[in-house]
Amino acid sequence: MADYQKMFEKILHDHGMPVDENAARKEFEELTKAEGLITNTSKYSPFWRLMSAIVIRPYIWLKDAFIKNVLMNMFLMTASGQFLDLFANAVNLERKPATLATGEILFTKANKNQSVVIPMGTVISSPEINGVTYQLQTTQEYSIPAGVETARIQVVAVGSGENYNLAAGYYRFLVEQIDGVTVTNDDNWLISPGANIESDDDLRDRTKNQYNFVGHYHTDAVYRGIVTTITGISTKQVYFVHDAPRGPGTANLYLLLNDGVDSKYFIDKVNNYIMGQGYRGHGDDLKCFAVPDKKINVVVTLYFEREQQPIDINQYVLNVEHFIRCVFRQNNDYNVTQVNAYSRFSISKLNEELHEQFNELHSIVFNIGDIVSELEVPRLRNLTINTEVAE
């Protein structure tokens, strides 16, 4: 918002309003001189210094408050918070609330011939990721009969937000042990991903997109609005291909989802809504797919100075692993650039972000260069991390 602050200050300045302390002081001095109310305006005068402070500092505070709380909230591009909610409401939109992740966890018995009861509220935990553990709990009591080795049991996150949408293998600890039972979340375990309360940027994008709904034809913006409304995903996760894949008048729509999300659930939901229930333009043939995966193997070598090796190097390497997995959309616990479709993912930028997060690292070497993607999202097939002492 810093650039917008300067832009609004320029508008005020162009209309004759002082926008900094020196200009405000000069204006005040000219006003008092013209009125002849104060004669001792020496910079050494305590009274004059007091008067200047009483007038000028509140003026600067009011100017900043006017820009940040009035001018910026008068425009969709710069509005935030409740003011942005008003813009959205004007086009029949509401900010999406935070939601709980739901899915299925795989329970496995060591003894297939033993009957086991999984109590309602059984808690499954992740390892610590960036200082936080995430937990799920079963939604009902479930009995795994004798002769059955595994069962997929429905769970819900104990808290709301997208950070609970972890990739396969993260949820693997029972908080209260059940004899002979192990747990894990396998591929596509998520049925409905958790979501944070919609950010200002995402709501702003949806609001701008909504203006296209006034047309009489179904455009990309109309379909994008439909999809983001019924799925809860961001407008940035929707892609279109207009190359008549099934003949003239046909198009494909692609959804970019995080690792672990059951894409079939979303794809079927969108296809049923648009084509099955008839929410499509006249003659349109639009089909929804998941953005294809681009599987890659990543090998990373971490170099440490001999005198700066972490005390618990295993935990340190695990933290680096979680960081890199976040890059590939397997968790959301770090503020890091993530892979995307139609992009060049910079390994040098990832190196920079790793050094900022992990100060003890002397050097980081990847086995790959930049990842260039078309309509595909890079996914980890294997991640290997080695450690070396820098000589």
C-alpha cells in the first residue's frame, strides 16, 4: 500500500493541501503571520514550539488517517477489511468464512484377525511443522471387524484453516495409542479442504470478476465466479483452455489443488453443477479437470560450517524438508513461493528463501535447475536431503 499512499498524497498536494511536516509548518506560519495573532515566532520560543507541535503533529496524523481510512477505502483496488466487504456486498458477494478440513484416515491393524473399536473423537496428529502440530479427530465410533485389516474412517480437523490440508503421510500419530493400530493419511485423503477466512486480495479478485456477470453471455469470468463460489477455491486456481477439445464451442476448465486434496470430489461437483444442473451458457460445452501433475525427483545437499552445525541436526533437516514440501504445496506453514502452473519456478529464489529461514546453512545445492511449467503443476515424486560439512 506504500505506493498508493504516495499516490493519494500527490493528489492532495496537487489540490493545495500540505502533505508533510515542513509544508504544514510553512502553511501554519504564513497563516499566523497573516492574522497577526502571534508575534513571537522565534524557533527559540517555548510558546511557539508548543503551538507548532499542538497544530502540526495532529494535522499530520489526521492527514495519514484520512488517506488510510477514507481515501483508500473509497476504491475497490485499495479498500480492505469491512470496507472491502461493502464493495463485495454491492455485487452480491460475501467474504468466504474459515472452514474445517474433512477427509478419511487409513487405520491399519497389526493383527488382521482381531476386532478393534475406534472411539469417536480419536485424535490423529502430524509431526511438528514450523513449531506447530496439526490434529484431526474421528467423527463417529467405528468398528473394524475381525478379518478386515484396514479401514478408512472419516475425520475432521480440530481447527479451521488451510494449514490442516497436509499431504500424504503427515498424519501418522495417534495421540492416545490403540493397541496394534497404526494410522496414516494416504493420497487424496482430503474430501473437503480446510480454508482460512478469505483474504482481502482474494475477495478483491472475486469482486472485480463479478462485474463481468452483467453480460448476457457466459464468459471465463462467469464460469470462474461459479467455480470459486461452489468450491471455495481462489480465482488464481482456475485455468481455461479454449482449443475446442471436443469440437467447436467446447472448452476445458482446470482446477489447481494442493497435494492431498481429492480432486475427483471437486471435479465431479463442478461438472455436475455446470453441465448436469444446467448452469452454463446456451450451446456451451465446458468440462472440468484437475491441472495435471508434473512429477519430479528433488535431491538437496545442505552444507554446514563445522563450527555452526545445529545441535539436533535430524530435527533441523526435518524442518528444511517441511519447508521444501511447502514449496510443492504439501503444507502451508511457511511464507514461501510455491510452484504453479504456467510459470518458471526459480531455484535460486528458493535458495534465497531457505537461507532467510535457516541461518545455519552455509550452502544449498539442488540437483535441478528452474522448473518451467505449462498447464501442469510440479509435484514431488521423491525428496532426498543430504548433509555435508563445508570444507
